[in-house]
Amino acid sequence: MSTQQEQPTDADDAGTGQADDAADAGPSPQDRRMDKKADRRIERERAAGATDADAETVHLKVFRYDPEVEGKQEPRFDDFHVPFEKGMTVLDALIYARDEFDPSLTFRHSCRQAVCGSDAFFVNGRQRLGCQTQISDLDGPVRVEPLPHQDVVKDLVVDMEHFYEQMHAVEPYFQEEDLPDGDLEEQYQTRENREKVKMSTRCIWCGACMSSCNIAAGDNEYLGPAAINKAYRFAMDDREGEELKEHRLRIMEQEHGVWRCQTQFSCTEVCPKDIPLTEHIQELKREAVKKNLKFW
Amino acid sequence: MSESYNRGLIEDFGRWREFAPGMWAWILHKFTGWILIGYLFTHIAVLSNALGAAGNEAKIAAGEDIYTTTLQGLEGLFLIRVLEVGLLAVAVFHILNGVRLLMIDLGIGLEAQDKSFYISLVVTAAITVASVPTFMTGVGA
Ligand code: HEM
Ligand code: SF4
Ligand code: FES
């Protein structure tokens, strides 16, 4: 039933006027109108059934919750049936549902091309970027939820504050003070070194990894894969000197740093930028051990 | 910040729907590790309580001391034999996956972590099946 309400109904409504032109005896015009309407409804239901099977509409089940509206404070799932188009992403489908069916449906998005990191959702049981996930790759109905292990602000919007705090805790900025002398002199990095940190620079701060990590879920102070990857990006950059690297490793080897990682590979699995997070965490573990080992 | 809602069960079960190999490996490793600990203590308890005849040479020679009778009694039970096969499976998996985890700690073969997990499973299964004849000889089922 909700199916019918949510289908665009333009064609059907346009036809309604033609049913009452000849008003002769027998059933009243209204009865005939009702009959025809019933016929059309059956027709439409059959068509809807058929198109569902042909995957012409996408069945979205979307998590809804709004603490500010009474009656929406109890979380629920809403169904939307969105016309499928080739190349449609989960984000496209959500945008359609919001624009055509329910303007109160709330989610973050911006770039639509996997660079801004604002639309990480929990889609069919896995953290994914809405804009990077093709509907055609998913089994229906497509279930969209906010990222697990983060507080929900409204609908699909989660509170990212804690994630950002962890990111900032590792000082995610270049801080070498020993700069080249000349005003315009460049600070070179070898090709090899650039290659080494390449993958780690790709993070878009989407929070998918943190949400997938059940260590992070149990230990709120754990820095998390993204922050550790950020630290890796600078610790491995040759343009920062030894002292800075030691400073970074000291942050990493704290109680809630790299040693929390138990190599479950969940983060690596979900990262939309294919960053080998576990590998980077493991490498920092070894660096931290090497720094502390003294053979004397 | 507006107040936010704890998703309760939706959160907990929603999280556990799509398990990746690395997560399975982690769960099985915890599980087998704790089973081994459990076995270790049971083992110590059973053996230390069966030492009653220590020093009684005659009984030991006659094979009637508590130690011998306890162990023969236990080994005569079908259930115990099955549990032994299970223990072997648990130990073998823990060792193989433990080696896999050590490799991961050394940064070796991280991109093949899922394959090495599957290999651990297959080898565990093979060794377990191959051990059945040995463990099951001479037990009145
Ligand atoms: C050759 C034999 C073994 C190897 C290679 C091995 C390897 C490992 C490794 C690498 C870990 C750490 C897992 C992680 O990083 O998360 C571990 C955890 C553990 N092992 Fe073993 N292990 C062996 C034998 C045993 C035995 C005999 C016992 C019990 C008596 C045992 C009990 C445990 C327990 C309880 C844990 C901790 C599980 C947890 O994290 O909660 N292991 N093992
Ligand atoms: S590391 Fe990957 S999953 Fe984690 S925040 Fe960065 S881009 Fe997202
Ligand atoms: S909308 Fe920017 S990453 Fe998806």
C-alpha cells in the first residue's frame, strides 16, 4: 500500500476525467468511475509487481529517527520505491526519495563522487559510500542505516565529532621546522617516499573504518584506523625528521594507540579508498617496537 | 548538539550481518584460545586428583591404581574420544591461525590474509579427519 502512495501518480490522475462523459441510465457515473478506478488499481498493482521483478524500481528501506518530532522518536524503517536508472547509486536513490517523496529525509552528501567523505552509510550490512555504491551491485531491498557505533543525530546523520577528535589527536599536519633556506626553495620528497605514503594520503575522513571496527566500538578512546593511518602518512614522510617521527610514534604506542588493533581487517575491508589500513597499523607497531628495542 | 538515540538492538545485530574472513578468523581464534585454556585447567585437575596411589608400588604394578583406572575409564568412553577429536581440531586451528597472526604481525602476506585463513581451516579439517581412526580405535561405541 505504501508502494502505491510512493509511486509517482501523474498518468493515472490525468485519465480520471474521461470516465464521466456519457451519463446514461444504469450504474451512476460515480459507480462507473469507481469501477474503472478499481480496474486501474489492479492494473497498476500488476504492473508494480512486474517492474519489481524486472528491478525497474529500487526498494529502499531507510532508517528514520528524529528526536525533535514527537512520533518520530522511535526509530523505524521507511520504504521507498524509487524508479531505477542505469548507473544509479545508493545516494542517487536517496536523493530521489527525498526530493520526490519525503523532504524530511535527512542525510549528508556533497560531492557525489567519493571525494568529500560525507555520505558513508551502513548499506546492506556494510559501511559504504552512498555515492560510490551502485544499486545494481546490491541485493534488494536495499537497507540504508546510519553508521553503526556513532550516535544518530537524525535519520542517516551521525555525530562525527568523536571521529574528528581522534583524527586531530594525531596532529594530522606537516610540522617540520627545519625548512630549506631559500624563500622559494622546494622541499623535495623522493619518488619512492611519495609512493610509500601514497595510499595513506587518500583518506577522505568518511569514518567508515572507525564504524566497522569493533575494537573502536568497545574502546571509545582507541584512536581508530583512520587516525592511525593519518599518523602513518606523516611518520613515514621523509620530509619530517627523526625527532618528529619519534614524537609521532610516542603518540601511536600509547595505551589506546596501535596496540588496540587485533588485525580483524574490517577497516581495510570497508575503506572506500582502498587504503591498506591494517598494513599501516602493523607497520607502525613494528616501528614502535624497533624504536624501543635497544641492543646494548 | 542535539540529543541522539542509542540504536540498541538495531546497532548490535546490524553490525554482525556481513562477516569478512578476517573477522571470522578473529572470533575463532578467541574461541579456540579460551577452549584450550579451559582444557588445560580441566586436564590439570583430572590428573592431579588421580595421583592417589603414588608410592604404592604393588597397586601400580597390578594396574589398579587410581591413575590407571581413571584414565582407562575415561578413554573407554565414546564421548571422551569425540571430545579428543574436537580438542585436536581446536588446537590445530589455533596453532595454524596463530602462525597466520604472527605472519600478519611481521607484515608478511597481509594482502593474502583471507586466503591464509581459509588454508588454516582446510588444513585443520584434513588433520582432524585423518586423526579420527587413531582416536577412535578400540572404543566400545
Ligand atoms: C603453537 C601454539 C600456539 C600458537 C602459535 C598461538 C598463537 C596465538 C596468538 C598469535 C595469539 C594472539 C592473537 C591476537 O593477536 O589476537 C594467541 C592468543 C591466545 N592463545 Fe594461543 N597460541 C598457541 C597455543 C595456545 C595454547 C596451548 C593455549 C591455551 C592453553 C592458547 C590460548 C590462547 C588464548 C586464551 C589467547 C587469547 C585469546 C584472546 O585474545 O582472547 N594458545 N595465540
Ligand atoms: S581510512 Fe578509508 S574508511 Fe577510514 S575515514 Fe579514511 S577514507 Fe574513510
Ligand atoms: S557525496 Fe562526497 S563522498 Fe559521497
